[in-house]
Amino acid sequence: MSLAVDPREREKVFQPQAAPLTSRLPIIGGTLEYVDSPLATMFRRYRQHGPVSELSFLGQTWTAILGPDACQIALQNPDKAFANGPGWGYLVGPFFHRGLMLLDFAEHKHYRTLMMDAFTRPRLEGYTRTLAPLVESGIAGWRPDPAFQIYPALKAHTLDLATSVFMGGAELAAPGEIERVNAAFVDCVLAANGWVRTTTPNPVTKWGRAARGRRILEDFLRRHLPARRADPGEDLFSVLCQVADASGGIDDDDITNQMVFLLMAAHDTTTSTVTSMVYELGRDPRWQERCRQRCLELGPEPTLAEIEDVPELDLVMKEALRLHPPVPVLARRAVKDTQVLGVHIPEGQFVAIMPMLSHHLPEYWTDPEIFDPERFSPERREDKSHRFAWEPFGGGVHKCLGMVFANMESKLVLSALLRNFEWSVPLEYVPPMRNDSLPYPSDGLPVDLRPLER
């Protein structure tokens, strides 16, 4: 086992303390407090103000929803009071415009139903056949290094994979275009916490860079759309074109909108998940070797059924997602007056649902800051302590449509790493996290990566 939180961070989280000075600064206080330490901020609010409270974030007043009881109500949304579009739209709406995550109610149901055809079991089996050899060849080509930066390496690799599986092959791109697309995605994601919110392309501000990035992504997809329609393959882009032509319910603009969103979702969340698994296994050689032995039995190109039939990978992935959820906060906005656990939330209020806190509450988890994959084993199933104790993929009607795909890709990448390399991370090392968008290690998360001695 290994500690998932720096001892200094544990002190922030678990010791009662007054609100830090930064939280009391006008307008920007809550933002600075969250960026410094999201989990400590959530714990402090939960203990001092309860599961539903108000905070200032990015110049707006938000209602913070904390703990599994409150999160369940907000995510299941029984009275349809909370909408995704105007919530996420405030953060990233112009750059992931009309992506599935930003649609609501009947429109969301319509598009989700149409897009489910891209994630049926036969489709997933086809994606796995495409992905497995690409994952293996990409990972096998890495060069060992005692300070190998795993995060940027995985980010580049997962974008290549997304291009192949979603677009039909990186060969579609011109030289250097994939690098520009990657940078465009990064700019769009980083825009979430931008202070200057104008969509005029401007390399100085986050929103300006994101506006430029969105145009790059739209141009990239629109140029390749006719080829995917004329010569469809098994890739997601082809599937969406076929669905659009068959149903008449998705035009070319919406194909582009959904592709931008899905590429971002698959690219960033897989990178984050595998990075977390590498980090934890680097600090726990026993679990690393246990997973490796099972992956060596699979061989370099496992099928979907084979990769799903490795319980060790599933346990490690679930525990990594518990400790390090790729999306720690979910944005909503109230479209009518409502209440959560008796607390009034007025129409128009921004709402921040924070499932990350539920993953760390000691009333639901044994030693929650310890990396312990066995907590998800059939004998223990601590995630059953509450229906919403573990929700890294969201909940309710907006639960991640591509969850099974993301799990499959993450396991394929980790399996290839385990077959080709061994690695270690010092127990005292805690990556410095950037929390001004989706969390990521600002130092690239260096690991001592060594070729596996067979």
C-alpha cells in the first residue's frame, strides 16, 4: 500500500482549520483556495458549512454540493431543476459547444440515443482490435529514462490513439497537424478557469487561445468529414456520419460538435486515469508485479473480453479513479427554484457538484487516503457503502456514455506498459498538481522507467 496524499496535504485535509486568507479575498478568494488544494477546500466546506453551501468562484456565486447524499439528489435531478448546458457553458461552452455533455433534457436524450450506436458491444470489440496493436507499438517505442515524464508521453500517445480509433487513422493528417490539434485541445480544456472571457482569438488570454483552438479543431474535422462519409470505416467519425445520414437527426455541424467533445473526453480522461495508475503502481511494487504477471499472460493484442477478464487491472483502475478522479467537479445551473437536503437553490444559480469529496470520506471508506485496490474486491466492495460513494463517471442521465470505452483503453495502455517496462516512484514524491482546469501534474510526473527484464 502507499499513501495517496502528501503528509502536508493530509494535514490540510484532516486537521480542523479556519478558512485560509486567500478564501476571504473578494471575488477571487474561492477560486484561489480551490486551485491551491481542491480536496482540502471541499473538506473544509463540508465540515464547516454542511453538504450544501455557497462559495465564490470565478466571479460568480456557486452552490457547492458535497457528500454522496447531496450529490445523488443533484445528479439524479428528479425535478429537472439542474441543467448541464448553462453550467458547463459558463466554463467551456464556447469551445465544446453542443457537445453531448452540454445538452439537456429531451435534446440530450435524443442525441444520446443516436450516439449509443457508436458504443455498442460489437463497436467496442472493433475499437479494441484497432487499438491493441497501436497501443503496443507506441508504448514499446518509448525510451527508458530515470526521469521519464509519463504525463506528456501518455497525452501524446492517447491523442494518436484517439485519432486512429475516432478518425480512421493518423494518416489523414498533414505533417505537424496532429501536434497542432493536440495543442488546440489543451487550450480548449485550460479555458475553464480563464478570467478574461472573450472569444476573440487572442494568444494572450486562455479564452482567446481556446477560441483559436476551437477553430483549428473545426477546420480539421470539417476537412476530413467528406472522406469519412464517402469511404466509411469502423471509426467513430464514420459511425456518426452513418447515424446522421440514417436518422436525419444530426447535421454536419453537430457531427463536428460531437467529435470535438468526444475527442476531448477520450483523450484527457484516459491520460489522467493511466497517469494515476502509473503513479500508484510506481509506489507499490507488489501490486505492479501482480498486475504484470496477469498482463504477460494476455500477450500484446488482447481482445475486449480478455482485457476485461483481468480483475487486478479493474481493481487498480477503480482505486486510482477514487483517489484521483479526472473530473473532480461537475458544473450545473438551476433552471428553476429547487432545494437539496432542505437548502433552497434559486433559479439561475450556478451549482458545483463535487463527487471527489465522497471518494475520501472515512464514513464510507476504510483508511481512504491509502492506495488499497482490494477495497473494490467482491469480498469487500466498499464502493457499495453508498450508491454515490464512488462516481468518477458522473451519475444520472448524464453518466459518461463512453465509460466502457475509456476503461478498455486505459487497461490496454497500462497492460502494454506492464509488459514492456517496470518503473518506480519515490514514496515521498507527490506530483505538484495544476487545478486551474482538469487536474494534471505540472512537472510531467517523472518516473524511473526501466526496460522489463524478461
